[in-house]
Amino acid sequence: MTTTVSLTELRQRLFQLADQVVDTGEPVLIVRHGVRLQLVREGTPAEAGGRLARLVRQTAMIGSPLAPDESPSSWNADALVKVAEAAPPWVSPARPRSRRAK
């Protein structure tokens, strides 16, 4: 959790807050006339790429792995075949509307 302090409190506790940032890596937020500043340890993930850099790599996998000759692009071919199949017999084709003579 980020610690928020005023500039006056920072002056009083500078060394304590600096040690806290060094030990935990958590930034200290300093507020001065509504402007927010951060005391951050150099080389932290927040500096190296933001929130994405802090993601933890997951090893879980859902489903079976692909076969060596299988490609995700082949999955779409099955769906296209189903679209091209004939309509069931209970579905009647659309009839063209007749035009009335004027």
C-alpha cells in the first residue's frame, strides 16, 4: 500500500521514509498544493514498464496442448463448413415478393 504524506511530514521523516522505500520497494506519495509527487526506488517494476511488468507468469494451461501438425487457424475451417451446410427441411427459402402493377 502506498504511503501518502505532506511535504512537512516528509521533511520530518525523510530518512525513515527513504529507508521504507528502499526496504519494501513501495513508493511514498508526497502531496504539495494538490500536486502529487512520488519517492520511488530506481529500477522498480513500476519504472520498468508499469503494471504489465509486475504480472506474474502463470504456468497453468487449460485444455490439451496442440498437436505438432495442428494450428489454431485450422479451427476456423470447421465453423465455415457448418455455415455452408444445407438448411434443414423445415426451413423454407425466402420467396421473392411480387410487384403489383401500377
